[in-house]
Amino acid sequence: MPAIAVLLIAVILLLVVYVGLGLKIVRQHEAGLIERFGKYRETLDPGLHLIVPFVERIRRVDMREIVVDVPPQEVITKDNVVVTVDAVVYYRATDPVRLAYQVQNFVLAATKLAQTNLRNVVGDLDLDDALTSRETINAQLRSILDDATDVWGTQVVRVEIQRIDPPGDVTDAMHRQMKAERDRRALVTEAEGAKRAQILRAEGVKESRILEAEGQAEAIKEVAEAEKFQKLTVAEGEGQAIERVFSAIHNGDPTPDLIAIRYLEALSGIADGNATKIFLPMEMSGILGSIGAIGEIFNSSNSEPEARRPATPADQG
């Protein structure tokens, strides 16, 4: 009886150990590959799984992004300048089966592949293009490495060039060139500023003269309008005065004698000037007749006193 109990306990312990060896946990960032007698059988998702111990084994593949640091290397550019280049490549597993069985050491293989293609890409560029075209280099490397590593079940997420260092003498020459270029830009900017200032100054003088001329023209126009208005006002006043005089004359019913006297007064005023010629109106018959009547009146006035005067002794003799 004790032997049977011991045997039962041993069997139970062996069963527990066997089950314990068969329980496997696949973490969230992993993919489990089941191999039975060394042959791939299936892929396990993250979680708890039971396998057959000593018959099957689980191989874990990390599905997170893999960072591969490409060591610095010397590269000869197209214009025969030696530069030191290094980069960083980011990979992500897409097929754990191919990643596990198609390549032995993926990190080493990816590093060597990135070094070779980096040398080829940078070697096809001039130094200036290599220094200013990092985005282009990154895109070309990513495309080349993605195509090459697709058979390994990986995808190149991105490629970043960390640095491109030219030799010291080339760096000094570039610094001098950069300084000369900045000095040239400063001179050009200063010259353009002076030119712009002169243009603005000339435009200001031009606009001020135009405004001054427009102001003078406006003033002349206003003066002319004022004189015109004054003349019109004077003419209207004179016309109204003439109309009033004419109306007064007609309303007063003047006699030809009065008109003749006023005419003689006007002629005396005209003759009193410095004029050498005097033009008289054509209608003189009525006025001359009035003048003759006035003369007769004066003659008759003078003859009447003489007739009334008494006869003197001389007259009687």
C-alpha cells in the first residue's frame, strides 16, 4: 500500500512537471513559432499556450522596431572628396517566420547592407549635394534597403543620416566661402537699400512737386472763377443801374431841352480828356434841333432887354 501511494505521488509529480514544462507564455510584443522535432508547425499569438514538452519547442520573435546603428565609414564623393558618414536604420518585422528562418543574424546583415548602399548613394553625389540633400539620401536608402530586406520579412520604417563630415581643410575652405558669400549678400543688401532709398526720395520729390503744381492750378482756377464772378456781379450791377436810370428817365418824361443840356455836359466831359479824336453818334438831328431851339431862346432873351431900353441922345441923333 505505501509503495502504491509513493508511485501515485511520483506520477502526479511527473504529470505536474510535464504540464508545467508544456505551459508557455507569449508576450504582447512577441510572436511564438512552434517547432516540432525542429520543423516549423504554427505561429502562436500573445497569451498562454500549451505545447508538448520534449517534442515541441517555442521560438520567440520580437515584433517591435529594430534600431540598427550603421558605424561611421569613409566615403569618396563624386568630386573625389573623402567624407565620413554614419546613419541609423529603423526596421520592423512583418513576417516572423521569414525573419526567423531566412536570415541567421538580421542585425549584422542589415548593418552590412546599409553600409554598402550608403557608400553607393553618397558616392554618386558631389560634396555640396551630399551636404544639402540628406532627405534625398534618406529616401534612396530607405527604398533600396526595403526592397533588399523584404525577403527577410522586415520593413524599413525610416533611415536617418546622422552626420556627413568632410576633411578639415575642406571644412575651412567651406567656412571661408560661406563668409565671403555672406559678405557679398550684405553688400548687395546694402546697395539695394540705398537704391530703394533714392528711388523713394525721388518719388517723394516728384509727388510733392505734382501736389504743388496741382495746388497752384487749383488756386489759379479759384482766382479766375472769383474774378469772373466779380465781373459778372459788376456787370449785373451796372445793368441794373442802367435799367433804373432808363426807367427813371422814361418815368420823368424829360423834354428835348433837358436831354440836349445833358448831352452837352457829357460832351464837355469827353473833350476834357487826353483823347485826340472824339466820335459822335450818327443820330444828331434831334439833338441839334434841340440845341438850335435853346440858342433861339437865349437870343430872344438878349433882344428883349435891348428893346425895352430907353433911347439915348445918341440914338435920337
